[in-house]
Amino acid sequence: MTELISKSNQNPYRRYYRCCYAAQRKLENDNHIFKWFDEAFTDEIRQLDYQVRMLEEEEVQVLKATIRSEGPKLTSVGRLILGLSVVVVVGFGFLMYK
């Protein structure tokens, strides 16, 4: 692939991609690869946008799986911390009251 600049009246100075074979031989109206630069750029952005959305969805699925597997462990640890906090507060309250 090579990048060229159009010199036609319809598309002056518009950049485009062309396969090297057709560009070297200055072929016209053939079946070789030809794509406007801005269209190729837009296609690339769409493809990257799709890939980002797929990665975000995968991240959500991994997060959900982690919460499902680690959730019960975190809940029991949370209860232990809450219980110890209550004991400390009540014990501290008794010490302050005396």
C-alpha cells in the first residue's frame, strides 16, 4: 500500500491509499486496492471503538465474576471487623463511664 494525493478536479488534493502494483503502473479503473484516506481513517476509528466496547464488556464480566467469587469472603471479613469494632466501642464506653 502506498499513500497518494489525488489531482482530479472532483477530489483535488484528497489523500488516498493504493496498492503499490497499480500505483507504479498508473492503472485506472482496475480491481486493485483503492481507498480514500479519510474513509480508511473513519473505518479504523470504528474498529477501535468496537474493540474498546468489547474490552469494557470483558472487564465488566471479570468484575462480576470476581465479586461472585470474592464477595462471600469479603462479607465474612466485614462482619468480623464490624463485630470487633462494636466490642472496642462498647469496651471503650465502659472505661469512659467508670
